[in-house]
Amino acid sequence: MVLLDNENFLGELTKLFQKNRSSGSVSITMKQYYGQTKPQPKNTTRQSLSEASEHKCLVRSSDGKKKISTVISSRDITKFQMAYANLLKTNMDGLKKRDKRSSKKTKTTKAT
């Protein structure tokens, strides 16, 4: 997995979306990041991990073959979210529309 800075991550994410436009999928996950790279033993508590001075967010993306990730600090989250939202708006045009006929059939059968 490649750890990138925020701007490079958004650029690579755009490339992943373009590569998988016709077929394929891109999965994106976000979670809180404590700064640890190795697992902690079970006898330690979460309290020691949460004492970090700054909260961070780990964002990962994968298309099955290529994996990229970035760590966002709390002071950069607004800037990243705005750029991320614009990226999703421009690249989510390949979604399939919902079939309205099938939902009408289920409603009419329930009513009778």
C-alpha cells in the first residue's frame, strides 16, 4: 500500500476512477488513525492510544489491484473534504439508475 500526501492521493484517486469507468469498481474506506503501524498487545487500553495530541483520519482506496492511502490531520480535513466531494461529483456519473417499474410492482402487490 502506498502512503501519499493529500493532493497526490486525490490525483491518484482520479486516475483510479478514470481507469475503472467502463467496468470495475473502486472501494474507499475512512477510519480514525492513531499513528501506530504495528498492532498493540491486548492488555493495553485504548486510553493510551487516544492520548494523541491531534486526531487524524486514514483514507484508503483500492480497485483490487492498486492500493493507495493518505493520512489527513484535523486542521486539513475541511480542505480535503471539499476537494474529495468535488472529485466524487465528477466521477460518479457511471452509476446505474434504479428501475422504477419493479418498485411499483411490489407496492401494488402489497396493497391487494
